[in-house]
Amino acid sequence: MKRAGLLLFISIQLAGIYSCDKNKDSINPPETPSENGFYVVCEGNFNWGNASISNYNENNGVLTNDYFELVNNFALGDVAQSIFETANEYLIVVNNSAKIEVVNKSDFTSLITITGLGSPRFCQSINDSIVYVSDILNNAISIVNFKTGNIDGSIPVFGWSEQMVKHADSVYVSLYDSQSIAIINSLTNSIVGEIALDLPPSILRLDKNGKLWVTASEWGGISKLYRIDTETRMIENEWEFAADNSLSQIALPENGNYIYLATSTGEIYKFSINGSSIIAPIFTASLTSLYCMNVNQDGEIYLGDALDYVQNGMVSKYNESGLVLYSITSGINPNTIIFR
């Protein structure tokens, strides 16, 4: 689960449903995923076993919460951390259940459950059957065959590893404890370099120019955004955010010319991937607990709000003027929005 969420989970049960009238809850059997829509990965609460996937069809406004369980007739598990898309599958990392659920992209049916992991966080594909899996506890990146479910080996790292991206034959890995980005040669499964930072990194994104974007932050302190040249492996630029308005989320549409930023106070920024300065926000969203963000190819912005971290969350779609186009009720603690 996210670091902010760890401190805010509480033991009382609240109920809250806040959805737009235009959205309709689907009934069993759940509909087949549409081409125009998205999934929301919902962490749930630590040790409650209530992780879930929400499915929203933007063609007809049908929302289906607990989608994984409805399709597969068993619960997803405890703390859904992330989702990774391959050519034919989605890999759902369930952190506190120490597993990865592999589902078919076409209908979300379960293909295989991968176990034997420590405290998995994120996946990064290496080829059509192998992914790297980062971990909080194992001091290693696991090498996993997601077709067979076998763990084929590991790559030692120092401490907590987080998000990863692949560029050519190099995989870049956030290492929280060492405040650095490790560089792994995916042909040899070995670390070949490291980029030192002055804050612990978390989110990684790669733009169409091969530049690496990294968010990093102190616990309760300042945060930074770095742009790194993957050819020279040098920091090209960095931007600092104050502790009371820290950088929370970034989004980078595929092949897009702009990167989008969201701060803890709901300020939304858009600026060129080639830019050198961050100007005024394009709007400020009214949110309780910003927990995730994504941006589609039309520049429409999707924000996930965890609210009080116990009741169901909210996902809202905005245009670039800050107008809310619609809002839906997700599962608890929506941490990832992935478009179909």
C-alpha cells in the first residue's frame, strides 16, 4: 500500500457511496470489458482482504465494482498494489497476499496465480513470458515467468524496490532505501549502473524521447521531479515542491508531448516534456485524498480520491479547464487507473 495510506488506515467501518446518477451498477454476470473504458485497482485495507478491481464502461456508463471476484468467483486478496499490461494478459500484484494474479485481457478470467514472492510491488516485462517483480522485503528483483508461474531467479538490490521502466535493454528501478535508480541489463539480469538522487524515488515514467521522469520525496518533507537522459544517465533537470504542496502524481500519455503533475493540494500542471520550467497550474481539483492519476490521449484527466481510506473511493474525469465530466464510486483506496 502507499506510504500515506499506512498511517491513515483506521479500525472503524464506514460506508459511503457517492456516484453520478448516470452510472449504473451492473448485475451478474458482469459484462465483457468494452474497448472504451478503464479499470481501477483498489488496494482495500491492509489485513482486511478487501482488495478489488472496478470496471467502468465509458460507452454505456456501466460501473462494476468487485469485478475480479464477480468474474472469477474468488476474492482478489489483501492490498492490490499495481497492475501491469502485457500483450494478452493483465498482471495484478497483490502485495500483502504475496502473489500475482494473471488474467486474460479479453474477459478478465483467471489464468494463473503466481505465489512464492515476498512483498511484491510492481512488474516490468522483459519479453513475452518474463517479468521483473520489485519487492519491499526481499532485497531483490524477482525474475518471474508469468506463463508458467515459476520464479526463475532474482537480482540482488539494496532494500525496498519500487517502480520500473524498460528502455532498449535497460531496466530502470526505483530503490527507495538507497535513494537511487538502479540500471539492470535485461540480457544478463545484472545491475550495470546506478543514478544517485538526493531523495527516495518512487514513480517512474518514460517519454517518447527516451527521457526518464522520476518523482522523489522525503517523508513529510519536500518532493522533487527529475528528468534523466537515458543515453548519458545524467540528471538533466529537477524541480522542487514544498512540503505543504508536495508532488503526488505524474501522468504521461503514450507518445504524448506533455507531462501532467498533481500535487497533494490538488493542483494540476501540464507542461512540455521538453520544457525547463513549470508554470501555474491549469486548475485545482477539489479532493480529499488524491491517490492516483491518469490522462488519456485527448488530454482528459482522471483523478482517484481515497477519501478517508476506509470507505469506497471516487474517480472523477476532468477536462483541462477543470470541469468535472463525471464521477464514479470505486472500491476502497483507488491507486491505479488503467485504460483499455
